[in-house]
Amino acid sequence: MGYKLGTHIFAIRLERHNFEILDLLIFDLKLYMTKKFYKAIKFVALICFLILSHLAFSQTTDLSKVKVDDLTDTQIRQIISRAASVGYTSDEQIAQVAISQGLNRAEAQKLTDRINKIKKQDATSNKNLPADNSGDDRSRSYNEFTDTLNSDTSKISRRNLETKRKDQLRDALGNLIPKIFGQDLFKNNGRNTFEPNLRIATPKNYVVGPDDVLLIDITGDNEVSYKPKVSPDGTIAIQYAGLISVGGLTVEAASSKIRAALAKTYPGIRSGRTSVSINLGNIRSIKVNIVGEVTRPGSYTLSSLSTVFNALYASGGPNDNGSLRSIQVVRNSKIIAIVDVYDFLLNGVQKNIRLQDQDVINIPVYKTRIEMNGEFKRPALYEITLAETLQDAINFAGGFTSAAYTAGLKILQSTGRERKIVDIAANRFRDYHPLNGDKVIAEQILERYENRVSIEGAVFRPGKYELDKGFTLKQLILKADGLKEDAFLNRGYINRLNADNTPSLITFDVRRAVSGADPDIVLQREDQVIISSIFDLRDEYTVNIQGQVRAPGQFKFREGMNLENLIQEAGGFQQGATPSRIEIARRVQNSDPLSKNSPTAQIFTVSVDKDLRLVGAPFILQPFDIVSIRSAEGFQRQKSVLIQGEVLYPGNYAVKSNNDKILNILQRAGGLTVSAFPEGASLRRRNRAGNSGNGRDIDTAQIELDKTKNLKRLALAQRLKDTTGVSSEDIAVQKSDYIGMNLVKILRDSTSRENLLVEDGDIITVPRQFQTVSVTGSVLRPTNIVYAPGKTMQEYINEAGGFTDNANKRGAYVVYPNGSVKATKKLLFFYNYPGVKPGSEIFVPKSAPKVPLGIQGIIGISTALASLAVIVITLFKK
């Protein structure tokens, strides 16, 4: 009964996609057919859709008679698994599907309760096992499938996915339906054949009949061959021998009669000088009638060498009501044999009766059939004879699986009025005779151990062990190869389950338990012994070293570790490090929290040998010490400045003194070239080394970077007040690396404030003469315009098409080549735009979007106006 629910779930899900399958089928046919035949093809596709719908619902069954109490836990799990595989994951969804197919609400509630119970049991039994996400994977697979089906993909891909899914559903549905054991043997599916072998030697018991052709070969003193055909009256005609009657004789008897007749003509046969070989040539056909509970009853024309199995195969074998154990072969109105297919399937014994013309094969209705369900190797429906017992049925099913509970079986029986359950213990398997309709259920063994204890922690072989009678804590520790050296000996504990499965905790002194000073503790089933390591009960001991060493960082502390060991482990001193005045900061253990002057760290200042030789008493470190190695007095690393562009000798220049300025570097670079544009010179200060170069052109990579920044700056300006989507990276873009440098003043006066001190990583760029001005932002056509002396910012904006409707005219500004910026000023109704130089960038941001007034705004304004009117009227009345 359990498989019926699963069938409904799959059928409903198939119905949901039938229209999509039809649409995809029509689309596929359109790709390969011309429009001339489209209407005819559409009609064929409609027929295919109707057939598919019929197949989807042909497996549905009325659930009004289903009793949830009769379902096994295995069947409930199958329903949960199959429902999850097609997208139904909640208990309510499964219950609703069952109700829609006839299951009454009381049984649906029972189904929901059973599903909840099974899920809780599985969760409890698997809580200590690796997570099994197969159900989630199935649900996720289905969701991915439906998402793909609904996405904007090609219809051909959707068709392939849908077809694959339909095949998976059909296979899953077929696995749920219990099969009749042995019925598949006679299904004409191309896998099993019982066609007679026409090349075998002639059977001696073969009965010769009309239309048979005999091959008679005479060799020796005489050489001759005959191929006589048996006439309807059963005779053959042989030259010089006349008519010989062989009809109804076996091949062996017919051969003796033919030899005797030929001996009269060929005397050498008697003396042995001539031999006669008689075989069958062409084999006649016979008519066999197959009746009873057969898949395709009727009269069949078969070879005369055909057997009962050949006939059963041709007819499809017994149907669902037919017997496989008592197939009758009737000849001349008498039953000459009874064929039991189980003998062949289980033991390989083939009682293969050769058929004769007008034989009748009768397949009666089965008498006793039972269902073997659950943890059997071959769960199916089996036919049982009256003499067979439950043990025989278990043998038919291949015996129990490795996970089966073999101490007893549950049998669901029908009493004529109602159903009942019978428990059969293992010692009764050979005495119990199953009844028709019995459902034998083999359940799984419990996920628990009857004699398991475990030990974890600081022992050499942690794990699970066998619990013998009287097994103690000390014996378990010895069985685990004893305690590790880092075991915490002051306390251990045992996690124990009480009789009611509530947990309890038992503590013990590990040292005294091992030495025998304390009474030994007798262990119980599922006891879990925990012995901690001293490292588990404290922070990991480390020390830190920072400053002028080659590999600063955190290192593991070891007992007896000194300062020299740590410096060596950190790769030794860097060049310029001083071995003197090394500072060690140590944690304060007992600081006074009530004193303002209580120390937060204990500081030690020591010196070591620069070559780390063992000189004097070493400084012993303690856990969590922080060691700081500083640079030697007066030690400085070289600093460099990059100058690029229109100078005679561009490149990197070392800073000679702390007083070097921009003009000093320019002079060392040979001064400016004739094509230099000093007004556009810029200074970038990023506090990191710049790209080295010796060309006269500005770094193209930096130009691309500046373009990217301008684009981001434009995007940020368009956001205006909406700063929720501005990232820290975008905010950093707005922070310019350029320092507004006036090289013209520096060249004119070396004492000018513009002549800044240079720093490590500065980049000084002297461009060529610029000839264009860039106009970007909220203008009708952002572009580059040829520079003309005296042209104003407004004129450049007009040449770019003018302002857009949402342009913020007051916010327009100019970015000069040296990185300085000037904004537009407004006086009353007039705009004072800054001057423009060659290479400048004019940027016009957007205005903030106007917020619509809205109902609340109108109400507020109306209220204010009404209040003002009342005040004015009151004043005039006075």
C-alpha cells in the first residue's frame, strides 16, 4: 500500500509538466518540419500529449482503502524520499496530495504523525554520524531543474532536461511497485530467449510425424543419400525399399525400422561394410493452445522441437493472477506434467517438457501468494504451495540483508473481517505456513550497540571498545594503551546514560584511578570516558617577535626557550638592527585593578651578542612575551623620488639629505626640455615607490588609472545625496594623490613655499605642452576641445553642447594639470567661473533629484497656510 502514495505524488508532478513537454515537442518539430506540414505535426504532438497524460494517471490508484497503520517504516521512508526528490519536502504537502487522491483526513493525519516520527528517529540515530544531505541534494536537484526550466534558455535544452527528469521519475516509480517474482522471465523484452536450437543432435525420443524430413545417408560399399518427407499418413518412400511407416515412432525406433528395410536392398548393412545414418532435416510445425491466466492466450504455431518454456515465452507467460508453480501440460485430455518455474529460477532445474501437436498448456489461478517486504535481498510477491513454510519463503527472497532484524518477523494478515498483525519468532520460521495475502515484513536492526564503550582524549588509542562483563575503567585505559604524557591527571569524567536514557556525569581522579588508590569503576553500556589533555585546558603558549628581524611573527613557546633562540628562529637580525636595547614586554599576572598606576606590562631591556654567540646568561622567555627589535641609531634606508616627463634625464633619484626639495631633484635631472609645460607639472605623493622609467612620456598605465578614477568620480557625483551604495574604495577615489604644485613659481624663486621637501616615493611629472581641454559630466556632449587662450569656462561648456537639464551649474569645477582644483562661485544670480589652462578638465556634476511633494507635503503646506490665514484674520479683527 505504501507504494500507492508514492505513485500519486509522481503522477501529480508529471501532470504539472505535461503541458510544458507538449509545448517543447511542438517547438522541436517546428525546427525540422516546413510550415506546410505544421498543422499535421501539431495534431500528432497532441496525440502524444494525450498518451503521456494517460500514462501519468494510469498508475494512480484510489487511496480510500489505504490504512496507514499497515505501512512499514521502510515504506514511509520511501514515501519521504520520493516526495523530496520531486520537490515535496514538508509533511503537509505530502498529506494534501494523499487527501486529493482519496485518502481520508484521519488517515492523512496518521500519515503526518508517522512521517514526523520517522524523521525524529532518523535525526536521533544519525546525530553522531556524518551529515547525509542526499534528501537536500534531491530537493536541490529538483529546484535547480525547475529553475533551469523556467530560465531564459533554449527550448531544446529545456526539452532535454524535461525528458531526463521524466525518465528518472518513471524509474523511481517502478522501484516502488512490488513485482511478482519470476514474471519478468517471460516478458518479451529482448533479454531472455527460449528459442529452440535447431542445430542440436536429433533427440532419440523425438516422435516423427507428418511433414518431417529425414536425412538418410548410406556409406561404405554403397554411397547414396535420401531426403524423404513424412506423408500425412506417416509413411516415407525410399527407392528400392518401398513405403516405410514411421509416423508416431520415435527417431530411435524409426531408425531401426528404416535400417531393416534398407538391409533387404543393401546386404552390406548386415555385414557392417555399409553404414546408415538417419537424422532430421526440416522440422515440422505444431499447434499448441495456451489457456488460463496467461498474458496472451491463444493458439500458437511452434517448432516441433519447442518446449513448455518456449511456448510460455511466446505467450508472455502468466499474467498477474496466473500461477508460476503449477503450470499444467495437457495431452489427449490428460495432464502429463506440471511445471514449477521456481525450480528453474532458484535451483536451475529445468523440467522442460517437449511439446507435441495439439498439446494444451493451462495456467491456473495462483492459490497462495505473499508479499516479502523490507530487509530481504529480493523483496517481491511470492507464490507459496501448501507444503511450504515461512522459511521456504525467506529462501525464495534470497534471505535477509545485512541490516535486517532476524530475531522475528511481522506478518500482516487478513481475517475476512479485518486485518491483524502476527509476530513470528525465528524458531517458528519452519513451522509457520503462510496464508494467502500475508505481508511479511523484515525490519531493520536498531542503531545501537549492546556492548560498546568508548574512550576519548589523552590516551594512545582512543576509540570504541567491547564491553565485557565486569569491564572497568582501569581495564579500558590499559586497553587503549595507557595515558599520554600530556594527560590531565587531576580529573576525568564519564558520560553515562541512565536507565531512562537521561544523561549523567561521573567524575574521577585519573591519577588515583590508574594507580589503584581509588576503587575501580565498573563500566556500563554506552559509557563514554573523557580524559583531557593539559593543552586542551589552557591557551596555546606562544611568543611574538617584531621589528628588525627577517621573519617577524608568532612562534610556538617551548620550555627553556631564550631570547637568542627566538631571534634565530625568526631568521636573525636584519641589516641595521641593533642587538642592544632589545625590549621584552611580559604579561602582568597580579595587577591591582584599584590603582591608577598599576602596570599593564612588565618591560625588560636587554642586549645580546650580534652574532648570537653563547655569551653570558641567556634571557629566558615566558609564554606570551612580545620581543621588539629596533633599528640601530642613525641607520636609514635609501629614499628615492621618480621624476618623469620633459626633463633631460628622467628616472629615479636618491634623496641625498633630509633637506632635498623639488628644485634640487629637477636640477639633478638636468632641468626642463624645450617642450616642457611647467604649468602642468604635478607632484604625486603616495608614500610608496613609484614606477621606474627613463622615458620622456608620462606613464600610460597611470593615464588609464586616472581615466578610471574620473569615471568613478563622475558616478559618485551623479549619486549626490544617495551615499548608501558608496564603498570605501569609491570614497578613496575621491581622495586625490596629487599635490597642487606651481612649478613656475619654484623655477622663479627657489625659496618659494611651493618648493616642497621631497619624500620617499614621490612622483614628479613634467608634461609636454597641452593643447586640449576636457569637458565631462552633465553636458550634452562630453568631449575634448582645442585650447584657445582667453576662452572662458562657459565657452568651453557651450562648445560641448551646453548644460543638461539636470546639471548643477554652481557645482562645476576645473581640475588643472598639476592636480589643483578650483570651483565655481556664485554672486547673487551670476556665476563666476574659474579660468581654464591647457590640459584642464572641466567637470559638471548632476543636480539632486527633485523630491515629489506627495500627499503629506500637501497636507503640511495646507495646514501651514490655514494657520497663517487664521492668524491674519485675527490680527485684522483686532
